[in-house]
Amino acid sequence: MAEDTSLRTKSTLGITWTQAEFTGGAVIIDYRISIAQVGESYLVLASNLVNPSYTAIELTSGITYQFKVESRNSYGYSAYSDSITLLCAYKPDAPASVTTTNSADQVTI
């Protein structure tokens, strides 16, 4: 599992994964992704995912999240993948305009 950094915003994280080499002898039907804040219990975030990628939206900036995925074939769900831990954060805004003040022999920026 890996982050798709092109999808990162202050409230969005993108995750991708690859199918396991062994599918259990049956075609993979879909995937289910679970999410947790670090130290909390996992909850199913989305299921019936056909593509091996997901964009988690409406996350809280500054919170660290963990994600894990299961695949499903006609016999049921696999064990969970290894988890990935991502901080929901983004590049800061540019600093405000620079102002200067002259006072006697000093310039304050």
C-alpha cells in the first residue's frame, strides 16, 4: 500500500495498493478499506471498491490516520494488508505580505 501524493490536500489522502500474487484460486471481486486514527479502532471506510485505489475525503487536517485493505473473492475476505500511516497535512499558505517600518536608524521587517 502506498500514498498517491497527487491527491493530497489539507483534508484528502489518496491510497493505492496492488493485488496479492495469490488470489486464493478465484478472481478478486472487490476491496474493502478501513481507517482509524492512530490508537483508535478501525472502521470500514469503503467497500465494493473495484479499483485498487481510494481517495479519503473530509479528513481532519493535523490528524494521523491509518489505513488497511482487504480483498474479496467468491470465498470471502482476505486477511488485512499491512497498514499505512499518514498525517493529513499539506503545504502551508505563503506568508502574508512583508511590511517594513523605518524608525530612526532601524528597519523592522
